[in-house]
Amino acid sequence: MRYISTRGQAPALSFEDVLLQGLATDGGLYVPETLPRYTPEDLMALRGLPYDELACRVMYPFVEESIAEDDFRAMVRETYAGFTHRAVAPLVQLDANEWVMELFRGPTLAFKDFALQLLGRLLDHVLEKRGQHVVILGATSGDTGSAAIEGCRHSEHVDIFILHPHGRVSEVQRRQMTTVLSDNVHNIAVDGNFDDCQKMVKASFADQSFLEGKTSLVAVNSINWARIMAQIVYYIYASLALGGPHRSLAFSVPTGNFGDIFAGYLARQMGVPVQQLVVATNQNDILHRFISGNHYETGKLQHTLSPSMDITISSNFERLLFDLYGRHPESVVQFLKSAEHGAVSLENDRWKSARGLFDSLSVNDERTCEVIAEVYGETEYLLDPHTAIGVEAARRCRRDATVPMVTMGTAHPAKFPDAVTRSGVPREAALPEHLSDLMEREERFTVLDNDLATIQQFMARNWRYADS
């Protein structure tokens, strides 16, 4: 399988090269030239498989030209053996035909573990084979950083630099990153917001001269195709658990960067019966404004109780645009250029095509806390603020009550104790046992100005082989 850029001016690459490349050289994002397709009979044959075996079968067509099947299966099994529930992604029922899929059973308590614990193993495998050392550079609004650090902390072939907005992630999220004291882990707190961090990451990938040719950058944000690939699996897993392939499902997905919900879109393109995808977001509502009203315009970033969605530029939306424009890269480039100067819209027929599948809702902090309290009162089940937004969007946007609705539970509530406290729920959101001493662990991070040259100089000085 080959991978092509959404902007059409970069060479097609193998999975191995895409893994290491991240962002395409033309600034676009890589997508597969073609997708595997499942018939109902194919899906029936997958029912009842344990999560790791399903994951191996679903993902292997994307990597088979680069990695031997036995090696890949071993990586996948090792990845999901580290999760705290045997089902890996258990479904919890809230009401008749309403479910939460718990995607926070990995080591850092967030859905990003599904991809990033595997990504670290994939990188080790490829870099060992090539005899290379690389530098990972990522920006995080909360969860990507800790999951990437956990996945790469033991790698001899990787130095990892994670930028997070100083004072703009929860204390648990910060400590999950900054208490990892491995020599190859470098946490940078930027005096800015997530979008500032993301812009500096993209600029660094576009011009890597500050590394003087001694190494190269690898992406761990959801611009890296491996992230999306791993997330497709749990949509298929949910479908098979709740009646697929003979029954359609709807999904509500808390999302800021559009990566997680794009994986659900791809599952549908591959043949999984998905009737509806709901974009659930907070006051940073660029995706909601587009889905609901065909209005795409960057707004001012607002800091909320759901910080992982405090994003105003949704990188993975470009991948959906590529399909909405019939995989015509020049149109994607023109749309994105126009968006730099103000509000833009799709042609009405293309927007209506998207609306055939997608709905959306924006939920403010006050309502988020109310939903946490309401669901706890109904079920004694405790939601984190992101999942609460997903539940609210699921209930308000649902098209057909006879179709099972699954909200993606993207994070453990203990990561966001402020939201739980403000909800008035009479229960503390306790950390799991393996993180019970997190607040006592030593921290290490560096606060730097919101300045690209300052960040790049720090990286150039501090990766382990900088003087070699």
C-alpha cells in the first residue's frame, strides 16, 4: 500500500517512510491511495476476536509491505497487554441503546494510548532496522504528550520533545509528562496556547535546518498516519460488539483536531455500518460551525474545562476535505489558502454530502458540568468533561433512537478533577493504582518563550547526540 499527500506535490511513500515522515514535504497529510474493504461476510468472520487480534487483522493491510506479520502481531499484543481491562475498550451502558466506550484503559488514561503505545514500538522496529536515531517533536493540548512519552521513553533510537501550553493543561496531564525523567524525554512549557505550539511544530517540520542534518524530525500528533490507523480498530470493535455488520451504529466523538472522528469516517468507508458521526466540541467550535452551517473560520482560542479540545485549527480536517473534493489536491490547497484570510465555505453540494453523515454540537463549561452531574445521578457513572460533551452531543443530535449510540470515552475523569468538583458530584475522581503517587513524583520541564528560534535552539542543544 502506498500513501499520497492531500496537497498532491509530495512523492507517494511506503508505510515505513510515512511513519518517519509525518507531514508531507508539500505541507499536506498522508492518506492511503486505497482502503481495504470489508463485506458483511468479512466482518462476520471478525466477530468475537480479542481486541489485539482484531487490531492486527485490521491494521496489517496498511503495513504489510514494510513489516513482517509475526513482528507486527507481537508489537500489537505487547501494546494492548498493558491496558487495565481485558476487553481493552469496554462498553458501558448508560441507557437503552446508549453506551460509552471506555478508551482510557491504557497507561496514561486517554484514548491516545491506543495509537501512541503502538507508535513507539513501530518506531523502534523501523529505526533498529535502519540504524537511525530521530527526534520526535509534538505539541499537546493535554493527552498526546503523555501518551507519546510513555510510548517512547525506553527507546534508544528516539529523543522526544513535547511542547505544551504553560499553565493550560490540567495538573494531572502535566505531571504525567513532566514526571518522566528518562534522558531522552524533554518537556517544554511554552508561554502561549496550543495553536502556538502546533504552529511551531509545523514550522520546524517544514525547515529542519536547525538540526544541521544530524538527525530528522518525526511526528506523533495525529498528522502521523499511524495514529489514525490504530484508531480505526475500536470503531470496528464497537460495531461487532453491538450487532454489526447487520446493525448500524452511531458515534459521538469528543474532538478538537478531527483525528479520532476521521478514523470513524474511514471505518465507514471500509464497509463498517456507521449511520451517523457526531462532532462533539467545546466553545472552540470551528468544526461545529462548519458542520452545522458551512462556515469555516478560525476563532480566538478559549480556555475551557475540556483542555484537550482547546484547539482552533483542526489539522485532520484536511484529510476529510481531500475526500469531499473528490481527492483533488489543488482544490484542498485553494480552500486552505482562502481560510488563512477569513471565513470560507464549501460548495453547497459538497457540504451537504458531509452533512449526510456528520452532525455536531458545541457545549460550554456550565453545561458540561451539568451533564457530569446528571449522568452521575442517573447511573452513578462518572464522566470526564470531554466525554460529558460527547454524551450531551449524542443525546441532542441523535437521528434514530433505534440505532445504538456510542459516545467515545476519551479520558479518565481523574485527569480533570476541577471539572468533577465544579459539577457537584459527591465523589472524588481517584487516580488508578499505577498513578496513585503521581502528585508526589519529581517533575522536570523547561519554560520557554513563545518563540520558534528559542524552541529550536533548545532542541538543537539538548537531543542526546547533538555534539556527535
